[in-house]
Amino acid sequence: MNDAEIMSALARSENNDEIDLIGDFSKPYVLPLMDGRHRDLKSISCDTMARLMRGEFNNIVGNYRIIDCRYPYEFEGGHIRGAQNLYTHEQILEEFLAQQKTEMAQRKATTDHRRNIIIFHCEFSSERGPKLSRFLRSTDRERNTNSYPSLDYPEIYLLHNGYKEFYEHHSELCDPIAYRPMLEPAYNSAYRHFRSKTNPGTATAVWAVLQ
């Protein structure tokens, strides 16, 4: 972006009437948004997710990626069809930054102007999904410091109320059709293992309170 384009983008970002612009301030979000519990993130409902999966936005969304930030035993016990299970910072870096050059080349080579979007979630979209969504955005900002406000992944969403609510309303779009909670007693050891990989020192404290 040249200086004029950057100044224009910054002006749009500061306009209260345009608070729903994507991360590079270039255009509005393509999916309908809703009020969520995280004011800094843009949330979509489980119904909007289902509509996306059924192809209702194919004319404006060229590609979407669903990032399930739950632990592997939760994911294996039921997940949104087509979702990817990424639950650590390292996995996010490897998945998105390793593929960045290839993805950017593909976008430049195509005349398809439909959006490429990412949707994060976890069980309730209260901690793990928001945390990794913010991590991708902050890392993207750092990598593009010299071309602010440009981003490689400007359009990121959070699935409101996470897998639990999606499963309750659209279980037919889950694979397998099941729901395994993070704190399922049978997976106590697995919880401790994966929690320690992402939040060292917190797993024991959480289980001590709940048991």
C-alpha cells in the first residue's frame, strides 16, 4: 500500500460508523456478525456457520478454514466437519506461516475475488479459541509491520459459544455426531497432559477445584 492508501485505511479504522472493517481496514466483514463476549473479536452465530458450510455464501466466500482449538481427545470425540485441530501457538505458526508464501502466490494468480476467511472456536469459545485467534492476528501484525495495516490473514471470525452450541443446533454437520467435553472425567489424564502443553501450571489447579 502507498502512503495515501495507508492514511485512508487508518481514517476508516477510526470512523465509529465503520467499526466492522476487516483487519486491514479495507472492507467490511463478509459474514453477518453478532454481539459476542469478546469485544475485540468478530463473532458469528452457529446458524451462520451452518449456512456457510451449506454453501449459502459461495458467491462471496471462496475458501474458509475452521480452526478447532480444543484438545485432541475432544476433537476426536466429535468436531465440525472439515475443521482442523490446532491447539498450540507452535501449530498456528507452522500451519499459517509455513503456507503463507504458497497461499499468497495462489491468491495473486487467481482472478477469484471472493474472500478467504478463518473461523476459530473451542468448546465454548471463551478461552482457547479467542487466545489463538488473537495470537495469529498479533503475529500477522508483527510480520507486516513495515506495510501496516496490510495483513496476510485479515478476515478472522470467532464462532460464538463454540462447539457446544453448534453441536446442539447442527449436529448433522459434525463428524462424528458426538460431543466430548473438555472435563469429561474419563479423560482426566489427557486433560492434564494437553493443558500442561498450552498453559503450564493451570491444569492441576482447575481439576482440584472441580473434583
